[in-house]
Amino acid sequence: MQTTLLPSTTDLRQVMGRYPTGVTVVTTTGPDGRPLGFTANSFTSVSLDPALILLCVGHHAGCHDDFVGARHFAVNILAQGQHELARIFATKGQDRFAQAAWQRSAAGSPLLEATAAWLDCATHDVHTAGDHTILIGRVLGVGHSDRASLAFYAGGYASVCAQLPLAA
């Protein structure tokens, strides 16, 4: 095992790449009413009661200010086979929503079709942390399917298919 003190961003990226994460597309509506979204894997549950989730938006993201100022947003948990959708929402300079089937949630945020699950959220709190902003969302509504989730590991996409038995 290689050990590095005072890791570079490259070292940290390599280490964090060894931790598999889910792949999401986070969406909202801009002040002008147009849908906005980006691919994110920095997403987790914070609390069940009250129902809170956390996600991170990079300061460099073109939609950063829109998400920080949004009253509502949705987290679309991508399903196996939706890696192209993840790529579309990770690529700048294209009309992402023209390439995706979607509908509006009860709160008005875009929900992508055929995902493994989704959460419709109200912005609960916002914190600056390094080169990202942490958004904490209060969950207003959820939906899920039987589709296996898409995962990201070691710089590539993987599927979450096998469910191992829990040890007693």
C-alpha cells in the first residue's frame, strides 16, 4: 500500500476514486424558468427525522449560483444503463434537457425519466466548504423503481447489481 503525506489533488482524487459512489443528476429551475442540472456523486443522506440530504456543488460550476439561490431542487439517482445521461449532464455547452426525457416535480424541479429513484427537496441550509458549496435539502417527496443504480468507481461507471447477504 502506498502512503502519501500531504497529498496532492491528484493523490486525493485517486484515493477517493477507490470509494464507489452512486451517480446522480441534480436539477432545479433557474430564475428565468429554464431547467438546470449537473451530474454529481457527492450526495448522501443526513437525517431520517427530519428527512434531510446533502449534496455538493463546485464553485466552478456554471449553475452554482442558481443552485445556491434555488428554493427547490431534485436529486435523480441514475439507473444502470444511464451512463450516457450522466455524461450529458457533466458536459458543458449543450442543451442537456433537450437530450433527456423529464417532467416537473410537485415543487417544480425537473425529474428525469427511467431513473432508479428521485428525491424532491426544498433548500434547508447552505454552507461553503473549500471549493464547493454544501446544499442541505429537506425531502418533500420521493419515488423509486426496481432498476439497479448506476455507480462510479476508479474513474468509470459500474452497476450495482448483486446484493450480498448481511452478516449476522
